[in-house]
Amino acid sequence: MSEPTFFKVATRPKWVGALFLALSVAAIFASLAQWQADRTYRYVPKAPANQTVVPLAELAKPSADFEANQVDRLVELKATPIVGQVYVVANRVQLDGQGGSKNGYWLVRPAITEQGKFITLALSWFETRTEAEDLAGIIKHGLEVGVLQDFQGIYEPTEDPRPADGIVFESLSIAQVINQPGMPDDIDAYAGFVIVQKPVFNGEKIVIGNNPGSTIFNWLTAFYAVEWILFAGFAVFLWGRLVKDEVIRETSEGRIN
């Protein structure tokens, strides 16, 4: 009687059936790996001009983290600028429509939406600090009456706070705006701010251009994808190991007999 070999044992109906079972299990694991891999890379569109305008209250929630899919989205809202509250933000790049850009200042106002939530509005761009501060002074010290207004603009995430010089900020940080004197004590704020496109206020309309988008890599789903691939490989390995054990067992029994 010839010695049992791996091939001879593996081609027996019992082990052929076991192989099909192992391959079926491996296929399930592989499909799960593919599902996780598809979620590992996620493209976040950033083309406001090609998007449908959505209500801010539907896109984002106050007191919640800013999500990646909210960046550069066109939003609409009704809000009332807070009387006497106005700020200037420096180092703001403005596209000139001819492939170039220029540096200047934003005029920024905190506002309360019709739902009673806090939102920061970047209203217009100025080439010089003096122009922006002059208008800010008129608003701050004028006889203003809070009026609910319609706004449409681009929703952007807050920036890291940097040192301020009076009402002039070096960055647009929502936390920094909220902590200014004269703000309401109880604030339920959105995590981002709106670059207003409509209506157009004094100064120039802010132009930031249409970004091409970005791809987000999720390390957790990548780990799960690799894990499922290992499980799939282990299912086939286990079948091979069992066949090899069967060969060793039959060989040992043949030598004893």
C-alpha cells in the first residue's frame, strides 16, 4: 500500500467538501474586508458652486463637532446680528478672479439664528485694516436695531485662536468670539462659521474659490480590512493544516501496522 500524500488525502470527497466550506468562509471574510476597504478612503467634496443650498440647521447641529462632510457646504439661514458686536480678522486671502490673490481683512459679526443658536458670520473683505476698523466702529457705536435677516454662504470650520489686538483677530476662532465681552451668558453655538455670499455688504464679497476636494483615510476601517483578510487566509490555512494532520496520522498508523 502506497504512502498517503497531501494531494491524495486532499482530493478525497471528505476533504474536497471541507475545502469548499473553507473557501466559502474565506469568501465571506474577503467580502467583509472589501466592505471595510471601501470605507477606508472617503472623498469629501469641496465645490460650493456646484452644490445645492441647504439650511444650516439641517446640515449641522449646535454644540456638536464639525464634521468633514460639512466643509465648504453652501448653507442658508435667518439670523439677527448681535447689536454692538463686530470684529475684524486679519490675514484673509481674497481671490481676484484672474488667478491671483490679495491679502486683507474680514468684517465678522456674531449672530443669533431664528432658532436661537449662535453663529458667526464673515460678512465682507477689506484691503486695509483702517477700512475694516472704520466700518466696525460705525456698527459698534451706531444706533443699531437687531433685525432678522436672510443669509446665504459657505460653511467653514473654526480656526485655532491666536492673540488679538482689541477687536482685530489674527484668526477666526469661534471660542475666541464667544468669550468676548458683551456676549450672551448662555450660548449654544455652531462649531463653524459662515462666509456670507448673499447679501453683499459694504466692502467686497469674500471670494475663497472652489476647492478640489480631499480624501480622508480612516485607520480604524483599514485595520478591520486587514483583520478580515487574515481571517480569510486562516480559513484556508486551517483546512490545509487539518489535511496535513490526517496525512501524518495515516502515515503513523501504516508504520505501526
